[in-house]
Amino acid sequence: MYFDEDERSTIEEALQLLWDERGFDYLPIDDNGKYYDPDYPEDARLANTISRLWERL
């Protein structure tokens, strides 16, 4: 999927805002580079999704 610079910037900002709002900086990273949290697996799932999206942009 192609995004122009304005679209890419907007998506990156939205992802950053979501990341900050949820406070995902606390999540540890496993040996495979994936976020995990056995107590809050949905947080880890969303953090990994955001991370993958950032990589694709």
C-alpha cells in the first residue's frame, strides 16, 4: 500500500499518540523482539501490531 508523505506522517503520529496513551513503554521485549506481558496479553498484542505498522511505514 502506498502513502504519500502527508499520509505517512499522519499515520505515524496517530500510532505514536496511541502508543503514548496506552503507556506501552513498560512492556518487556522477548528474545524474538516481540513485546509480551502475561498479565495483559492484549496490550502486548496491540504493541506488536503498532510496531509492525511502524516497520512497514
